[in-house]
Amino acid sequence: MLTPLDDTLWHQLPTTFDHVWTSDPRWFDRYWFAIYSPDGRVAIQVTMGAYRNMNVLDGGAVMIVGGKQYNVRVSRSLNGSVETVCGPLRVQPVEPLKSFQIDIAPGEHPLHGQLRWDCVEPAHEEHPHYSRLQSRTVEDYRRFDQIGVASGWLEAGGQRIEIDRW
């Protein structure tokens, strides 16, 4: 099936972007942001993962503030969509390898707000992760890491938390 990504010049396989190179159902691609207040009183994590061989996009956000944890968990079928939106959660690159916009729309869930994440260090690739157990591959993945700061706000339990370059 064709997607908007197929109208780009960045194919890595002689086929369309709607699938990945392996049939492994565990194959995934993920965003993961960890954000902490300078005083250590607030912790935030935001994730979004695409599990192409299971036709799933899921995500979540968690904020711990005042000794209480607030969560939003979301999931939907991919159905060929390349949009990084799942329920109230949207994660969008603003400038590749430099900045992201993260939005959690208000709703019946206890957490919402807007964050902008900006890099402070260039992205770097980790060494490949590969291991076997009794001749069976149990890990074979590659990823990159990047350090950045977040600004914006999140509201949980009626309390608005302002975030300034955490």
C-alpha cells in the first residue's frame, strides 16, 4: 500500500514504506523522552512506538509530581497511516535531529499540555546491540540517543506545571 512517505526520495528497500524488512512481530520504532525538573521533584516520560508487523501505534505519558503519578496510555491500529498521532498524544519532529513538538490534548485523562523538546547535543549512534542465547538471536537492534531540554507546560490533577529548559 502506498503512503505519503513513498513520494519521497528516501526508500531503503525496493518496495513501499508500508512495511519493514523483517517479519519479526517484535520489530518496532520508538520515540522516548525523559524530562526531569532541576530540583528532582517532577519526572516526565513520553513515548510513542510503531509496531509495524503488529499494525499498532501506541504511546503514553507519565508525570510524577507531589508524590502522585498521572498517566495517559493510548493505542490504535496503524492501517497504513504515517501520522504520529494516537488519541490525544501527538509527537512531531519540528526540525529533524533538533526539535520536537509534543502535545497531549485535554480529555477524560488526567494529564494534558504542550512541550517543545530541543537538542543541546548532536545525536549519536550507539554501538549495535546483538546477543544470542543457545543459538537463538534474542537481541538485534540499533538506536541513537540525544540530549536535549524541554519547555512548555503540563497540567495534572488541576495543577499546572511550567517547564523551562528542563
